[in-house]
Amino acid sequence: MNCFSINLPASKSISNRALILNALSYCPYSINNLSDCNDTKVLFDALVSNENKFDIEGTGTAMRFLTAYFSKIVGEWYITGDARMKQRPIGVLVDAINRLGGRIEYTENEGYPPLKIFGSALVGGEIEIEGDTSSQFISSLLMIAPTMEKGLTLNIKGKIISKPYINMTLALMKKFGVAFSWKGNVINVPPDSYIPIPIMVESDWSAASYWFEIMALSNDNNIFYLKGLEKNSIQGDSIVVELFKQFGVMSKFSHHGLKLEKNGTNIKKFRYDFSDNPDLTQTFAVTCAFLNIPFIFTGLQTLKIKESDRISALTNELRKFGYDVKNNNSDSLWWDGTKIEKQKNIQVETYNDHRMALAFAPALLKTDPFEIINPNIVMKSYPSFWDDFKKVYR
């Protein structure tokens, strides 16, 4: 039996929100254990820059959070990104900010970056937004809500997607001294001032999910200790603790970290609604396929506008390994166990998407060696992944 200790990266989601809240509170404290991933570095660099033009490359979080943030900072600001970013819609957020007294214009295609932002004081008030839009649009608005003259009342229409990420945003806002109410589908944030506080960022549960996957796919009798995770985390992806029990992966907190070991049998079929946890979709799709567990995934509405069209990407890449995965090109992905001919000399395309590389890497424990295109894309969220993975894959 081998034991491995893994120092997980800091939570990217918490780090990025903490950076915005630090800036809004004019906080003199440095953020402890701030993520060192590319996404967070891009956001940090923009917030401390003396420039007014920013290329945030492929960082969706930075595009959304900075669009809202600069809309309330007096000045003219320009934000652009890479080719994929220019294909990712941002009209819902821009329209909302303009209705709240802001002024944002598109410099190329209507509804898409790049953006020209005329920052000024925002009036605020009451607006509606669709619940199945990106939770980052909602989080962006919520974080600047207390700075608006009238605050913000957000009426969310329909089913709310990625609700744990909205809860995370509100929990961090509360830490910085801002009150809110959330009743039904209405979130109200009155005018207020953020209070600067020191903050420590916990480790990333999304990154931890790949170690649950590695444990599920490993044929060895290993034990992993994952460092820095919080038991009562504000991260929704901590649900992996419960979900991976169905794949025989058991976990328990100890003074060494979260202990993972395999102790159980796999379920016959896995069905799950990923509305609250879309970033786990790739992890479970690869896990199920390589354990030959048929699956049905729903609630994938936001996956088509992520770093890649993750629904199509998963379908394409899993088929290379002989898994006849199907999708409805909208919000569902499934595999009924049907196999097709496996390709030779497989190359997994990552589509410039870090989670494609991270999710497919554990499959190396279960099949013939294959190549992952652009493996360094993991720098986006988990810079040390390949060094960590080499501990168990030799």
C-alpha cells in the first residue's frame, strides 16, 4: 500500500471573488493562499494595472467580473480576449449593467467581447435575469450591488443554474460586511460599504475531484491525503465526497488532510443533474466511461459557453476510445454502454480547456498510453497537476 500527500491548489473561484471584494473594500490586507493559476493572475494583474486596456485571453471569470467592476470605476476601459472569448456571449451581463445606469459598448460583434466600458457611479434598482444564464453574470452584479445608489434587487426567472457559486459569492460578501436577503428567486442587496478584512483561501474542491477520479480508476491499493480542503466548504463541488461513494471511493478528514481510499463496489448506472455543479461534468463522464458505467447527465445548459463547448468536446473525445456517447446539443449527455471501434494512436484534443486535460489524464491509469494535446493548459487552474500526477502514474 502506498500513501501520497497532495498539496492542492487554492480555490480559483474563491480567489477571484476575493480579489474583486478586496478591491471594492480598498482592503490593505494581502489575500492569504491566493491561487497561483493563470486565471487568477490575469484578474490580479488587471486590478493592479495602471493601464486602461486589458487582454484577458481565455479567462471567462476575468471578463465577467472586470466588466462589472470597471462599470463603476470612473474612466474608459477596454477589455478583449482570445478568439474563443470573442465567441462567448456576454450580452446578458452588459444589458443588465446598462439598465442599472452603466454604459458599455461592443467594439466588434453585438453581444460579444471586446467591450468599451464608460465607468461611472451606478444608479442600481430592480432588474430581471434568467436563471439558466451563467452564474458568473449574477455574481458579477451581486458583488458591485452594494456600491450602487439604490442597491440591487435581482429577480431571477426560472430554474437557477450553478446555485452554489451564487451562494459562494454571497457568503464572501457577508464576510466583507455586506447584508443581503434571498427569498425565493429574489435577491436584494441594499446600498452598503464593504469592510476590509484579511482572508484565507481554502484549497480547491474542483481540483480535488480529479483525485477522486484517479482513485476510482486506479487498480492499485493507494491512499491519498488531500491538503487544505475545508469540511464545511462554501464550494459546491465538495459534493464529490458523496457522489464518489457510488464509485467505491471513500473519504474521511484527518489531521493529515482528506483521506481517500477505495472501499466498495461501483454502481450499475449513474444519473445526475449537474445544474449546480457543471464543472464536475468532465470528471464524471470520463470516470463512468472508463469504468464501463452507463450514464445520463442533465443540467448542462452552461457547458456550451465554457472554455470549450464541453458537451461536444466530451462526445468527440470519448468516442475516440470507443464509447458511443450521445448528446442533444443543448443540456444533456448520455452513454448507454454501446461500444464502437477504438481509434489507434489516440490524441485527446483539449480545445484550450483546462478541464479536458485534467479529466482525461486519469484515464491513463486505465487504458493504453495516449497523447493529450496542449497539456500545459492545466496552468489555467492547477499548475502543479502533472508533477502531482507523476506520483501515481509512472
